[in-house]
Amino acid sequence: MDTTTTLVFVAVVGARFLLPLAIPFYPLPAIVACLVLDGVD
């Protein structure tokens, strides 16, 4: 894999793990962000 593919992969996987942790602090924006990320992914 080239560098760009690796960076995109790490960013998507990191967001998939870190965004749900924001739900208790910012419920609506975090849930919307998770839904958008699911739609893009």
C-alpha cells in the first residue's frame, strides 16, 4: 500500500474507534458524525 492509502485507512479506523467515545459528552454531534462516517465508509 502507498502512503496515502495507509493514512486514509488509519484515519477511518481511528475515527471509528474514537467517535463513539464522544457520545457521552456531545451526544447529538457525535451520533451524527458516527452516522456520516458509517455512510462514507
